Amino acid sequence: MRAESRREIFLMENVCSVKGTISFNTFKGIKINGMGQSELFKQVISFLFLLVVVVSLEAQDGPTEAGIRQLMQEGKAVGVSVAVVKKGKLIYNRSFGMKSIEDNQPMTNDCIFRIASISKSFSATSIMQLVEAGKLSLDMDVSDILGFRVRNPKYPEAVITLRLMMSHLSSINDSQGYFTLDAINPDKNPDWAKCYNAYAPGKGYQYCNLNYNMLGAVIEKVSGERFDRYVKKKVLDPLGLYGGYYVEELDKSKFATLYAYDSASAKFIASPGAYQQRAEVIAAYKMGESTPVFSPTGGMKISAEDLAKYMVMHMRYGKNGKRIISKKSAKAMQTPLSDDEGYGLALEVTEKMIPGMKLIGHTGVAYGLYSAMFFDPQEQFGIVVITNGCDPQYDNGYNAFIRKMVNHLYKEKIRPSGAL
């Protein structure tokens, strides 16, 4: 990170902490030597503009915002965007901190993020649509669709189905990688057998990204449409959402830079690979083979607000304005198939996010980003939290900052006044 960027962030944090109290010392440390007047002028103007924005936002702060800023400071968060839904309506949507440290850009509500593993639910939703259309069955042998044998060599007679893959009960692992289907194709990888665990399919749980990149290929094989285009046409567009898996079709100026935290140096390192274009792969794209380039397992790019609208669809069992999947399909996705993990079909059921409260949703972790989407279909509320970088410490199975943010937003925006 450039020294100028570190100084500017330091100044911004100080401005935030004093809630608009400014003195000459605020500018202490800005170097003028070696800097032309024009460059200095631009930096000062940029800083003053951000200062006005920060002071204006601080003037509007209440307990919710004050708590968020405190949690950001404790969790070393670069930036965060949140959305809260109650009774199916978006009641709160705010963004804090920085979208880009290098460019001194503040986080805004229209910023989009690569949300990592929450993306799996978009793939699962697409599978359920194809099941409803009679083109798939959750109990089909995935080998029959992909065109190569998918069998655990220790249990060659045990069929690996779509249901087992969607629930991470397939006995498949990521040890050979998951950004190419060649990893598990016996004709392409001499070590393909290492992709399978020692237990039989359906007899054990292991979270596996390869499962979902394979499912993306299934969607292409059955629908005849490229994976990213299918999801846009059948899920995003009907809900009126801006986002997608294909970087080239999105406004890059909206991308929030993702930062991995290096604990050794206590610095955040930008992760440009999060929005890699991979133009050469797209140019030579092969349906049902090249699919992992879009990362059906983790490549969705979307804002917190639009992710919340998508969440409402699942919270209302498949419908938000327009019906995306049937109530039966939505409930199937939300029904755990592994007792200990509480994992269904790309959605988990947990009481660990908010102690004692059963929520349904998913988290995401990649490139320094941490994301969470959790909802309660009975009480009809949901919370989305996305940070582009924070302290990677965990608490009760979840990123500590994300978990504290979800609990804070629940307390401030959802929990009835006076409730314990």
C-alpha cells in the first residue's frame, strides 16, 4: 500500500473518530517536498471532499451507525456495506469505510462485491428451476450429464447425485483444485482418485467448491445456455437485480476492491484476482467444460442491497414479486440434509450466528472478503453484511466482525424494543 494511501486512511479514521472536530494537526504528516503544487492541490481537494462527506454522514449518525463504526475499528474493517429487511421490505441500507484504499474512494451503497460462497445458492436455485421444468432430477447420476464417470473409486457402485453434490455429501473434495473440471475427470487427471474421500457418498459431509463448479456445468449441459447468461436471464433479471458472474458485462467502476489482511505486517493487500477477466478462456469457451471460469461456486458480483432483495425471494419461499422457484423447491433448499452441519441445498440452518435464534443463509470468504446473508422465514427478517477486508479472526464458526455486525443490526433494527 502506498504511504500516501496509509496516511489518507489514517486521516479519514481520525476525522471519523472526532465526529467533525478538525484542527491543523489533522494535516500533520502530509509531505510537500517533491510534490508539485498541482498534485498537492489535488490531494487537498480530494481530502476536503471526503471530509465533507464524512462529516455529513457523521452528523446523521445514530446508535446504529455509531455501533457499526466502533465494530469496524475493533475489527480493522476497510469497508462494509449492509442491508436489513423486515416484513419483506428493505428498511436499512448503509455503507461505511473505503471502497478503495489506493484511490481514496469511500464505500457506497451501489458498490458491488464478489460475494464468494453465497454464490452457491444462485447455482442451486438454477438447478431447482431445471428440476421443476422436468429437465433434471435431484437424484440423477451426475455422470450421465457431465459426460465422464463421477464415482468414488472406493465405492464404485454408489451413485453420486445432484442432491449429494448440492449438500456436500458427495464424498468429493478440493484436493486437486476446483477451477477446472479436469481435476476430477479420469481422462484428464491421473490423480483423479484423490478427489474422493475415504467414506461412501451420502455417509459424510465435507464442504467442497468443486461440487458447485460441476453443478454449473450441469446447468449448461441441460439448459443449453452459458452458465452466467442462464443465471442472469432466469434469476437476476426477473428480480430486477444488477449483478452477475461475467466481469466484462458489469460496470467495473462499481467494484469494491477486496483486501486480504496480512497479520505479519498488519497491512491489507489488494486482491486484483477477485475480478480477473480471463478473456482468453471466454474466447475459447466450451459449454459444459469451461464453466469454472465463472466460478458458479463463488463468482457472483452483486451489491448488498440487491443481495438482500434476492434473499427476500428465498425468505418468501421462492417469490419476491415474481416467482423464481416453487415453494416446494425453496423449502427443499432450506431443509438440512446433514444433522451436525445443518446444511441443505446451498443454504444452512444455524443458531450460531445470533445465539438461540434459528436462521437460514450462507456465508462467503475469498480474497479477503467476508460476507453473510441470513434470514428468518417465520419472523420475516433478514440481514446482509459484506466487508471488503477485515481482521480474519473467527468466533463460534463465523468471522468475528461479520457475526458482531449481524448481531448489532438485529439488536438495532429488528429486535422489539425492550426485548432481552
